Amino acid sequence: MRVAFVGKGGSGKTTLSSLFARYVARQCGPVVAIDADINQHLGLVLGLDPAALPEPLGAHIGEIKEYLRGENPLIASAASMVKTTPPGRGSRLVGLTDPFFADRFTTTVQGFGLMVTGPFSEDDLGVACYHSKVGAVELFLNHLVDGRDEYVIVDMTAGGDSFASGMFTRFDMTFLVAEPTRQGVGVYRQYRDHARDFGVPIAVVGNKVHSAADVAFLEDQVGDDLLVCLEHSPAIRAMEQGRAFTLADLEPANHEALGVLLGRVREQEKDWERFGRQTIEFHVRNARAWANRATGEDLLEQIDHGFVFGERPAVPAG
């Protein structure tokens, strides 16, 4: 199952991504968390030294394209692949523990795997947008065949930036983290309206709640989309300040809230038909808007209309 955490900057989505990944890793598995935010803080919140982070996906997108292209006859070369290129017969479909990604692009922390897109480099400044790096995550998700007891948890870019690509449709469940403020619910309304158009399941997680009045505000503003609230937490603040932390340190109500999130994900049906249809839809959009011009090819010819999304590889990839 694929889970996204979104919200405005400062809402606590990175912290909640880290807490949920820890919680799920203790309940089931395997689990991979991906830091796809321009502010690369997920590893920091998990207690990793920067030197211990894995190779960034965004810095090796050419190699990733070549690997995922496999022997797909509709894709002439890795250079003709873009972030939306869908898999087809001959593509290399990957599992959550695929050696290419697990051995080089994943670091084990807190009982699960961590992948990162990586920050801007000096060469990127002024000439590249961050979505060029997030494209590596989109390609990974496009080619991933995950099961119900496997979890990918992605800390997404803040606010409306998540809609700059079709990646927002690649998840079984999206949790929007909202503080009890007008700014917090403003991002919710934007996300809700876009998500509704594509049938993207979304639930609101209230965060940094101090009082019953805060809860009432969120209930009034988001209605039935409000799933659960996490109260202001000294334990979480200590974790964010780099002090020792385990899930046992969480306040009982906040620990129970993580269980509510997992329960909501487990209730969600995986819809491979929708996933495949929207993968192709966004590839068509991108091909017509810019990618055909950029590559000098008709990228609609990359679409394998006979390919069935969700089929697991017959043998382990790699």
C-alpha cells in the first residue's frame, strides 16, 4: 500500500511521516519511507546523521530509467523516458525489496528502509526545478508492484506543489496534515478539490491540537474528512530537538492516533485499474504539453495498451 503525507509547510507532515513509518514497521512490513520534500528533513527526524543517508534517487535518475526500462521494446532508450513513462511488457517491475533500490538507494533506520530524493546541488541552482528530482520517485512508483502488507510512505512536497506532477494520484491513501488554523485548512481545501477530480482517497489528520476548541475548529472546517487529531506533544518536540525517542514515549492518545491511521489504510481497497488508467492519462498530458517537444519523439507510442498493471514479476528483479 502506498501512503502520502501532504500539508502546508510547517504542519508537521515530515514528523508524522516518520512516526507512522516507525509504527507501521512495528506492526507489519516491509516498510519503505521516501523523503520527496524539497526540504530533506525525514532522515534528520529519524535520527540519522547526514553522512548515513543513502544515495539520492534524484542524482541518479539516468541509471534508474535504464534499469526500469528493462527490455521494453516501446522505449527506445533511457533518454526517451520521462517521469511519467508507464511500464509495459518487458519493463522491469520491482518489488519493495528490489536489490537495485535496496542495496544502493536505501538505508535501514528504525526497522524500515529510507530512500531520499536528495537536495538541490550547486549545478541545479537557477536552472532546475525540484520536480526533476521527484521524477525518480514517480518512476519508482509507476514500476512498483506492492502488496497489501507492504507499505511505501512518502513525505511529499509542501502545499500545492504536489500537484505539479501526476504523482499525487499514485497513492492508495493520502493523509493531509492540518494545524487548526485557517492556513492549514486552506491547503486542505485546495488538495480536496484537486483530489476529488481524480478519485484520490484523502483524510485529514489534525496536528498540534491544544484544546477541544481546536478540534471543534477542524471539525467545522473539514467535516467528515477529519479522521483523527494528534495533541500537542512534549515527546514529539523532544524528538524534533534531537533527544532520544521511542514510540513508547508518545502520549497514549497520540499512539492510538497512529493506530487509527494504519486502520484507515488497511480499510482501503487497492485499485490497480485506476492506478494504470491515471498513469497513462498523466503520461499523455505530459507528452502533449512538453515531453514530445523535449525528447523529439512521440511518447504516446511508449504506452503498451495490453499491459496489465499490478502483475508481480515472475522472478525477483535484478
